[in-house]
Amino acid sequence: MTLIDHLPVLLVAGPIVASLLTLVAGWHDRRLCYPIALAAVLGEFAAALVIFRQVMGGGTVRYDVGGWAPPMGIELVIDTFGGFILATIMLLALMTTLYAFRSVTKEIPTEKTVSFYVIFQVLLAGLIGMTITGDVFNLYVFLEISSIAAYTLISATRKPHAYVASYNYLVLGSIAAGFILLGIGNLYVATGTLNMAELAAMLPGSYDLATVHAAFLFLIIGFSIKAAFFPLHLWLPDAYTESPSAVTVLIATVMAKVSVYALFRFLFSVFTLAYITEIYPVTGVVLLIATIAIVAGAILAIAQDDLKRLLAYSSVSQIGYIMFAVGVANQIALEGGLLHILGHAVMKGCLFMVAGLIIYQTGTARLSELGGIARKMPLSCAAFALAGASMIGIPPTIGFMSKYYLVLGAFEAGLWPYAAVLLVGSLLAAAYIWRFIEIAYFGGHHDEHHRTEIREGPASMLAPALGLSLLCLLLGIFVAVPLEAIGLAVAQLLGGA
Amino acid sequence: MRENVVIRTVVRLAVPFIQIFALYVIVHGASGAGGGFQGGVVFASSFILMTIAFDLAYTRRRIGSRGTMICSALGIAIYEGVGILCILYAGNYLEYGVIEAALGIPHLHGYLIDLVEAGIGITVMAVMTSIIYDMANRGGRSA
Amino acid sequence: MIEAFSELFFARYNYWMAIILMLIGLYALIAKQNLVKKIIGLNIFQTAIFLFYISVASVEGGTAPIYLPDGASAVYVNPLPHVLILTAIVVGVSITAVALSLVVRIYEEYGVIDEDELKEAVRGR
Amino acid sequence: MRKKALLAVLFIGIILFWAVEDMPAFGDPESRAARHTGAMYIERSYADVGIDNIVTAILASYRGFDTFGEVVVIFTAGMSVILLLRREGRL
Amino acid sequence: MIWELDFALLLFMICCAIAAINVRDLVHATIILAGYSLIMTVLWALMNAVDVAFTEATVGSGITTVLFIAAIARTTRSSSD
Amino acid sequence: MPDVSGLLPAVTIAIPLLAAVLILITGRHENLRETATIVAALAMLGSVASMLPSILDGGRVTLVLLPMVPGGDLALRVDAFGMVFALTAAALWLLNSFYAIGYMRALQEHAQTRFFFCLAVAIAAAIGIAFSANLLTLFVFYEILTVITYPLVVHIETPEAMKAGRKYLAYLLVGGIFLLAATVLTYILTGTTDFVPGGFLAGSGAALTLQILFGLFLVGFVKAAWMPLHAWLPAAMIAPTPVSAFLHAVAVVTAGVFGIVRVAGWVFGMPLMASLGLGVVLAVIASLTIVTASLFALAEDNLKRRLAYSTVSQLSYILLGVSMLSVAGMTGAMAHIPFHAFMKITLFFVAGAVIVSAGRERISDMKGLGHKMPVTTLMFAAAAIGICGLPPLCGIISKIYLAIGAVEGGMPILLLVLIASAVLNAAYFFPIIYTMLVDRPADPHALDAVSEPPLTMLVPIVLTAVISMLLFFFPSVPFMDLVRIAIGEITTGVVP
């Protein structure tokens, strides 16, 4: 056994070690925190890539923690889907960490930076754990790790409103966690196992039990709250708006995506496609709600004056796109959904980074005060425009590709009206993205003299934003690269394995 | 106040017993009810008792924020260390069996579990104490 | 009819009570105005779920899952839910601690721990 | 608010009571949970791990990773309270 | 296990829970919650879950109560509902 | 003739993109920046022209850029019809660049770097549309064109401009959505979106489905500005004149009609369209647009807006040609694309020259301008004559084909439309010429400071007018030849 074989568990243990190191080193010298965090994330990113390659080359990677074979022990499983998500979130985590340095220096009180970076690492560990675990209860534990870390990080700025946002998130998140725990309990009662693969194998024998259906409902409700699927998104706008910029980027991209991943995992790997379409058909309802989410989220976004809040509601709408794929539930649509997980992470990460840059430089995110900001911060706004174009779905960006797949999937399934609403949704996206573009590029001649001191943000924050915006374009043009993994992943999901 | 003296004396007497009991609970985890978590909490409760009977400053002299910080890290480090050690002995993470097999010491598996439980206990004790410190500290720079 | 009911009742009243407790906790968590009350509700909700798990684990005539000496054979209750719940209890207390810290901070910032008043205070700032 | 809460609670309650109908009876030794993994642990844990307390054996060995997560949760909670409440000191 | 005792404890717990969320004094509510946890401990001990019962005894009626009291001491103990 | 695989199509698109990057880099140094524009324009024209011989031989240049999504790779294919559009756009971009440089410098406009950057990307998108090998590629470039022209439309950044920009974007993005839906539907029906001469949709779905599909396409190509979806075009007149010229002649509306012709000839095919009765629908829309837009133009006092309505009306000639579903009609439609472009750009150049030299936009303010700007006015008169369909300008050629097509296609009533339109054209153009040449301003000294525009503007005006005239005498070089090849492609064997 070489070290490579232990990478799955090291991916979780690594950030924990790093957080301990951060704590001890930070106690002596606060400046050591960031280098440790960055090195750790770099290492995890590399490890994630190695695992991803391994998965693409040799199929699913399995690791029995403690050497106990499932169902007695806990198994870590990384299949194509997991590897894909792992690579995605680690990419975003790396970008966020690069971005975080200046942002944290400015927004977090100096004496809190140590605990901030410690919890930051723990959050990552929890999210990675959720991604790679093959055991449902283990997933719950990691979910709670990441949740607690997130509750805290949201209020790390010590702004009064942030505490309220964090508290509300905690209440809803705990309800969600309780539901998930209940769902896992019901699954356990019905089958007597906690291992995902075994659950998938044993559940068909219990499909007639109400217990299984209840478990399904609880899990789907619980993870929908976590993933902020409309109308259970109530915690999201405040949480995204009030948290420090770096944390917003992290929870809006990495954490949101992992929650969606967990939902997909349960829907397709634990319960199977047959279950959600035939035995307990929820796809129709999911499709309906997803469509409503797309429209409602976008309309709410249009009504906002705060840039971060606008983007937060846009996330509600975009989660709808991903759930739309579940509703359609065929190969093409799910490919679109998975592509949108990647694409939305990249573009929303970029957009929130720019929002953070603007707050960093101007101290405000109110659209009405940002007239003509593009003349002062041309690069940031260019990044915003590019990522925004992707959000609208203008070809050849990644956002277009995923929407194209979704529409294609919907058409193929004969769901014309839903496809139409999806397209309308992208128009609404144009409306809210364009509000900012108009104001930033063509607005505010009158108050120009006030803001002569505003300049482009620091390079360490700008570079990740620009990188992600370019990635929106590159991923769109070379969409075949992620699609190779996605196609496999969807085939595995639909195959029930 | 008069009662205070009684309380303090009792607490002073009780604390060592509580702490010994906590250690017993941690070790007893292998053969009966108990374990690292419960033991850690019991241990922390001895500090809580001290805080109630005396004040925060008194307890802080026993174990300060540096102590809680180091202990909370130490506990996890022990856990991680055992896990990684198993990897070094060519097993999986937390596969105690390989160490037992490699060193040839019987019942080592059980002892390693005790070690891990001790790690849990240390972290829980430190974290609980730390939380109580922060909760009980009413602002200002007192304590 | 009555027999069927009593069968149902005796076989599962433990779950029912757990569910009623869950619902009480959930109701408090959603409907109570006081932030601390919400956390009390959360605690009730969680412990009720734990009760549900432990009820699942219990086995008629079983004994605690600790091996009897001398290899005496016995019926043991299912140990796995106990393990899960040990973990979950820790998670529960962690969440309680974080939640209470947040309540303390909110009170320090706004001077209220009532949700409606808090909403007004937030809007007022 | 109250009405909404009651409605939500009612909804959840209905699902829960519905689920209970199909559950094994309380204390049923033949339940799937007890027969499958439960029995496996009881059978094998002493031979595998060598300690009397099955719960501890599972906790620390079979499901050691969960417990590791549990410790991390506690640690996170401690750091969270430090970040939220502590005003002095280095952290 | 004697089901009458079990049932009585469960009923009493429900009473405790309802009381805990309806008492207007938060300290009282906390104490009732501690009582609730204590009964839960007994119940779990009756169900042969000794480890869990031990944990609940230390955590549920121990640490949790202390945390609540500490938090209430720093905020306010009266509640409007 | 075999399809040749070659890099040239991609190079042609890359040149303006490269120029765009250079423009951004050299933004601070005006002369360098504009050198980049001009050099790129020349290089692109050369690159397009270098493909001409093989196209005229009936060959095609193909290139698959990237695998993209089911429904089509990102692929380019240069055929005769694409060449018509590309050549027009490339030639006019060169002239328009000179003109824009003169115009922007004369008015000392702000944000010129952004302006030239967007123009360069937009022309790349236009060429991309011309060279698209399938619907998906066409859609990609179509959307890029929509977005990148927005900053051009709102260039002056006043509230009215923003409003106009919003209208522009709303219409075109909605159109884009419809086009996307149509593309996806085509793919679902047939499993491909590659253009096939003569169409590939026949027999792939129920009549109603295909009719709806055509409706989607029609709304999708809202850039063709047919009524009642034309409102964005007059609104966009708020933009600087080079942009208007660009919208009306070089790229945007041309892209719209190009798309419709492409869909009619290469996706549906004329026999299918005839059997679905789509020709009649299109004919009604086109006729109504032609007449109504001409009437609107009559009522308009702002020169640029009058020209805009004239464009709306003239573009529908192309739709009309398509609707006839006959060889002659199609020929007229295709030929009208370049011919109208050359004439209309002349008119816009003149309108811009008047703004630069005299600062006037309203026709009633232009009394006597002709004496101060004789060359410009002359060119205007020439182009106007051409638009009305009189010799010796190229406009008459396409119109004759259209007239033949109307008779050939069994819709002689369309002749009436053509005649009515010619009369109306004359009715809204000749008063302008009269005002400029004959009328005298109320204040005789008002025009003292007015003179001919700078050479960078005057030369393009003259050149476009002269080319329009040359095209009358030598129509087959190269446009009519290309059109003939294209017609040959789509009607091989099946002449309706």
C-alpha cells in the first residue's frame, strides 16, 4: 500500500491536522495561519486531482476506514460523480483561499483570524468528508461539522446583522439535520445497514414499507433546506449577504454544491432512479418546484438593491436549474445538471468575488451607490460581465452549455412548457445581471467626483476572480473535457450504482 | 458569606475525587459504561464546580486559555496520530489490528482504544472548559 | 378492532411518544418567539429523535451490550444505534453551545432575545 | 407564525405516524436492524477487538471515523464559541 | 421492562416538554429541561442503553443546563411566550 | 466540388478577435489603436477574398473547431451564400472603420477604446454567423453579436440611450431564446442541426410541429426587424452613426435576414416550405412590413430614424423574396443582402457626415446643406435612387429578380407591393434631397461654418456609392456569381 491508496482518508484527516497546526502556530504568531491554510488547501487540491485521475482511469476508489469491511465499518467511496465534485469543490476552495487573505485581513477583527482559519479548515474537512463518504451516518456527522463551522464563519465579521443571519441559519439547519437524522434512522430500521451501496441493494426489498417512503421524504426535505431549494431557501439571502466575502464565496460555491451533491447521492445512489420515477414518483413535483424556483428566485433577485443579496437570490434560482435536472431525470438533463453544478460554482464564485472586491474597495454593495464603478475597477467589472454572461447563458460560456443540455433534456422528455419556463428564467437572469452591468458601466456620471480615490482591488483578490471568469469561458468552449467525466458519472448515477 | 466557606471546602475536597472518577470513566469505557466523552465531560464538570464555588480567575489558574487550547488540539492529535500510525504500520487509517500484529503485544488493540478514548476525553474536557469560560465571562477584561 | 388497536398500541407506543416529543420540540423551534426557547425546543427535538433510535435498538429481554463474563451467552440489545446516538448527542450539545453563543451576542448587540422585537431592531438599523 | 408552525408540525407528524405503521414492533428481536448489522457486531466484536463493551468497540474501532468526526465537532464548537464570544487573549 | 413504568415516564416527559416550552421564566424552563433529560436517562437505562444513558446524564442534564444557565445569566431570564 | 478542409475560416474570425485584444492593449495610444483596426480590417478582407476563388469554383471550406454539445460541434463551413454575407461584411467593415475613426475623432467621443473593441468583436461574430456550418454555431455567434453590440448602442450613456439599450437587448435576447428553442427542437426532430443544401427537415415531424418550428425561427431571427417586432431598430438609432451603419448594413440586421434565408434554404428547403404553406405567411408579414414601414418613414423627421424605417422596409424585400419560394425570388432575396447593404451604408454615412459637419439630425433643419456639402449630398441622392430601385445602381437588379419571382411564384399580387413600395420609397427620399439641394435656410448665415466632412469620412462615402454603382454594371463580380452557386446548391434537382 502506498500513500496514494490512503489519499481518501488523508483528504479528511489532512485539513484537520492543518487546522490543529493553524491553531498551535497561530497562538504563537498570527501571521503563520494563512500560509498553513494555503499550503493545506494546495495539498488537498493536488490530492483531489490525483484521486480524480485515479477514478477516471481505474473506476471507483474504495477505502475501508479501520480496515473493517462494510457494512460493519465505514467505507469511503469515490466514484466518478464524487471525484468530479471533489475536483470542483477543491478548485473553488483553492481560489477562495487565495482570495481570502486580503479580504480576511480587512473584514475579520485581527484577533479572530486564528480561529477563523481554524474553522475554515474544519469546514473544508467536513465538506470533503461529505463528498467522499460511503456511509449515511458518517455523512450526517460531516454535515454537522461543516454546518457548525459555517454557522460560525457567517458571523465572523462581528457585524450585528450577521449574528441574526447566522442564528436563523442555525435554526433551519438544525431542523434540516434533524430530518436527515430521522431519515437515516428510518432507513436503518427498514434495512439494518448504513452503507450506501448496501442500502441501494437492500432497499428494493422494502419498497412497500411506509418507513422507506418517510425516510425518503425526510431526507429530501432535509437536504433541500441545506441546499436552499425553493421554498426552503429562507436562510440563504441573509446568510450570503452578511458573511465575510471569502466565506460567502465558499458557502455559495463549495458548500451549496456539496449539499446538492448529497441530495443527488441520496436520490440516485441510495434510492434509485426507478424509485424516484416509478415507485414513489416525485420527479414531477420536483420539476414543478424547480421551475417555480427558477422564476421566483430570479424575480426576487431583480428586486434587490444589494449586490450580494441579488446574487444570493440568483443562487436560489440557479439551484432550481440543478433540481430541474432531477425533475427531468434523463441522461442529457442530468448531464446538464451536473455541468451546472460545476458551472454555477465557477460563475457564482466569480460574481461573489467581484462583489467582495467592490465591498473591499468602496465599503458598500448597494447598487444605487455603485454608478460608474467599472471606470474605477475595470478588471473586476470585466470579470463580472463575463461571469454574468455565463449566468445569463450566452454562448459559448459554461452557463450556456448547461442550460442547453437542460433544455435538450426537457425537450427530449417532451416537457415543452417546462423548457419554455427554463428559457424565460435565463431572460430573467439577464434582467438582474444587467442591472449591475448598466449601473457599473453606464451609470453614475453625476457622482464621479466623490469617488476618485477608488481603484482596482488588490491583486491577490483580483486574480482568482479573473481566473474564474476566464474559466467560465474556457469550460464553455472546451466543454468536452468536463463532459467526459460527467457522462460517466451520470451513467453511474442512472445505473443505480 | 458563611456558606461559602463550607461550599468551598467541600468543593476543594470533591474536585480531586471527581477528577479521579473522570479518569476511571475514561478507562472503564472498554469494559463497561463510560468512555472518553463521558469522562471528559465529568472532568470538565470539576472545573465548572470550581468556577461556581470560587470564581473564574481561580479556575483559570488551574487551566488557562493556553491550556485548553493545547489540550483541545492534543486530544485530536492523539486520535489522528493513532490513525496515521496505523497507516505507517501498513494498515488502513485507524486499523489498530496491524499495530497489534506488528508488535506482537496481546490486547494492544484494547489499549489503543483506551488511548484514543483518552484523546477524546482530553479534547472534550478542554473544549467544555473553554466554552464554560467564554460563556461565564461577562465581558470586559476581567479574568 | 380493539384488539388490533391494542396490538398496535402496545407494540409501538414508544415510537408514538417519541414522535409526539419531536413534534413538540419542532413546534417550539418554529413558533416560539424567544430565541432561548427555540434552542430548548431544538434540544427536545433532538433528544426525541435519539429516543426513537434507542427504541429501535431495544430487544425484548435483551441486556446491555456489554459481554457477560465467562462467555455466558445472552441476548444483547442492538449496539449500533447506541453508538450513533452517542455521536449525535455530542453534535447536539455542540450546536446548543454555538446557538447559545449566538444568542448572547445578539443580546449584546440588540438588547433583545425575542424574534419579533429582533426583526424590528434589525430593520431599524 | 403559530398557524404556519402548527401546519408544518402536523405535516411532519402525519409522515412520522405513517412511517411508524410499518416499523417493527418495539423490542422486536427479529427486526431487520437487529438481525443484520446488530447481530454481526454482537457476534464478532469480542473476537475482533478484544474488549467487553460492544458499544465502545464499535465506537472506537468499527466506526472510529464517526467518532473522529465527533471529536472534530466538539473541537469546532469550542473554536466557534471562542470566535463568537471571547474578547481577550490571542485567539 | 415494565411497560407501565415506561409509559408513565414517557407521559411525564411529554408533560415536561410542554412545560419547558411554555414556562415564561427561562431558568425554570432550563431546570425543567434538565428534569426531562434526567427522565430520558432513566428511560434509556431501562432500555439497556447504558452508555447513552450515561452520556445523556452528563451532557443533557449536566453541561447543557450549565450552558443554558450561563447564557441566560448573560441575557435575560424572562420570556414573552 | 469537394469540400476542402482548411484553417482559413477560423483565421478570418481570429483576425478581428486578435485586433480586439490589440485595441484593448493599445487603448491609450489612439494612432496605434486605429492602426490595429485598419490592419485587421485589411487582413480580414484579404483572408475572405483568398477563399473566394475556390468558392467560385463551387467548392466549400470546412473546419470543425471543437466538439461541443449534442446538436452540433462548433464547426465552420464557407459556402457561396456565407461568402456573400462575409464579403459584404468584410468590405464594409474596412470602409466603416475609416469612417468611424473620422467620425469619432471629429466628435471627440468618449470611450473610443471600448467602441472599437466592441466593433472588432462584433465583426468577428458576424463572420462567424456567415461561416456557421450548423444551427448551433450560428446561434453561438448570433448571441455574441447581440451582447457585444449592446455597448455600442448605449454608447452615449444618456438615460434615453440606456432605455433604448434595454429595448434592444430585450428584443434580441428574447429572439435568441426562441432561436435556441428552435435549434433544440430541430435537433430533437432530426438528430442533427448541420445545414444541408435543400433542407433536411422534410418528413421529420407533423406539419403543425414544423410550422411552429418555423415560427420559432422567425421570431428567433428578430434581428431581421420584421414588423411588428421591429421596434428595437429605430430605438437603436440613438447610437453613434458608425454603429447605425454597422447595425443596418454590415452585420446585425443582415445577420437576421441571413439567418432566415439560411433556414429557408438549408434547413427547411423550398419544397417543404411550400407544402407547409409557410410562403404565404411570410409573404403577408413581408408585404405588411414593407408598406407600413415605408409609411412610418414618411412621417419621420429625424433623418436617422427615417433611414431606420427604410431599412425595416427594405429588409422585408428579402423576406418577400424568400416567401415566393421560387428560384428568381430566392435569387433576389440573396442578392438584396449585399446590394442593400452597400446602398444603405452610404445613406448612413451621409447622415453621420451631416451630424459631424453641421450638427443636424432633423431633415427640416437641413435646408440648403447641399450647397455646402455637394459631394456628400450627391452621394446621398445616388444611394437614395438606388434604394428606390432605379438605375444606375444595384438596387434595381435584386428588385427585378423579385418581380420575376413574384410572377413565377404565382403571386402576382406581390408585384403591387413592390410597386407601392417603390413609390413610397421615392416619396420619403426625394423630399430629403429636395430639402438639401433646393430649399434655402431661413437664416442665410447659419451654414457658414459648414463644410464637407474630413477625408476619412468622405472617402468611404464616395467609395460605397461608387461600389453600389459598379455593382449595377458588373453585378456578377462576385455577388451574383456567388448567389447563383448558392441557388444551384439549394435547388439541385428540385425546382418548385
